[in-house]
Amino acid sequence: MIRGFFVIVSLLLGGMASCRAQSLEAFKQRLQQPVSPAAAGSAQIAVTEYGDAAQAVVEASRSVPHRRTIKGYRVCIFADNGQDARARADAALALFRESYPGIRGYKVYDAPYFRVTVGDCLTAEEAIILKGRVAAIFPKAFPKSEMLSLYDFLN
């Protein structure tokens, strides 16, 4: 969990070089905000930056400026190549967005298949947990390794 947090922080800091609207302070403020209004009164989060972590991340991001993707995982909830595959992919994505509004979904045409994948997971374990969450509505869902854009984690 901590490793995943540091990976996300490093990805965010690495992407900040090309995205000036993001700042470390803005990221810290977003981390301190509750996930839902109902949780606002029950918990507090303190963000502490240890040592030279931010400087190390900035230096590492400068050493690999061309790397804009990272190996990650998504959960595939739909894959088909039939005549009505596009319409069914749109319907699956719409159902997913309605059922899980906080999780991103992606429709991709990779000839000859239309695929709908969801989530932006750094580890296979996160993808398996997400698969478990969506399995009630999408019983044929499965985790899939993909190259994820750093910008998927910024927004």
C-alpha cells in the first residue's frame, strides 16, 4: 500500500513537469479532502513529506523525460467483435459509469475487437480487488495488463 502511494506520488510529480497546473501543494490538498461528503466528519488525513522525497522524485523524473506510460492493470468488462459490438460496448460502458461513478472506464477498438476496460491500477492486486467489485454486474470481467498513461493518474 505504501509502495503504491509512493509510486503514485512519483508518477504525479514526474508528470508535473509537462503539466504546470499541477503542484505538489495542490496534490497534498487533494489528499486531505474526504472521498465522500459523508466521510467528512469521521476522519482526518495528515500528509507528511519525509526528507528529500520530493527532490528525489523530481530528479528521477528529469532522468527519464520521455517515459509517459507505466505498466499497470485494468479490468476488462467487455470484449466482442460481433456486428453490434460497438453498440454493446457503449451500453456496457454506460452501465459501468452509472453503477461506479468514481471509476474511469475506457472503450477501445483494437481490430477486430471492441473492448471496455475500467480502472487505473498500479498492481495486479488492485485490479483483482476491482474485478471483485464489478463481478456482480459484469461476471465475465478479468484483470488485464496494460500500459497506462501518467495523465490517467493526474486527473
